[in-house]
Amino acid sequence: MLLETKNPTPLEIRLSKDKKNLTVTFKSGLIFEYPAEYLRVESPSAEVQGHGAEEKVTVGGKSMVTITDIKPVGNYAIQIIFSDGHDTGFYTWENLQRLALSYDSIWPDYLAALEEKGLSRDFAF
């Protein structure tokens, strides 16, 4: 098991051909494939995270979201543009590392929050 490093640095960031997964290879050896849906619903933007833990928004209907573009933000982050138009929030290297290392707790919590709020991963027409 790889542990969190103080200054995670990606060696490679690769978007899958279907634009549904982003693979990040960190200098520490950690390689993680992030589903676009996971990145979208855990966006670091204030729109999703709010201004504190109690303000976090549970975002449903994103199972089919894809990544349309990735832009570098200095030497510390990327901006991800999603097919639903969401483009706010910078994914810092630390944030990406945290999302990778905490996936096994964050994702089930997200699914439970959806159920609790009567939401679905599927887009409702």
C-alpha cells in the first residue's frame, strides 16, 4: 500500500479514449484511474464543496459524464472541463492524491448520500 506523500507530483496524466477515465501516475509510484463521474461529483469547486463540510452538495445524474478537456494550472493543479459544462475548481496534486487514497471510503459515502436524498447516478430527463 502506498502512503500519502507531502508533495505529490504527477509524472503522467492520461485521458482514456472514451474520455470516461483519467489515469494519473504519481512520482511516488501511485497510479490511479479516476472515473470521470467520481471527479465530477467530488469537484473541489465551491459549487460542490460549499464553504465547509456541512455545505457539501450531493450531485446526482452524472453517471454518463465525460471529460472534454484538461488544462494545466501552473505547476500545482489541473482544471477539468466536463461534458455537462462544469469547469470550476482546480484539482491540485494533493487533492488528486487524496481522492485516490480515499476512494474506498469516499465512493460508498457518495452512494449512500444519493440514496438518502432520493437521488440517482443516472441522468433524469
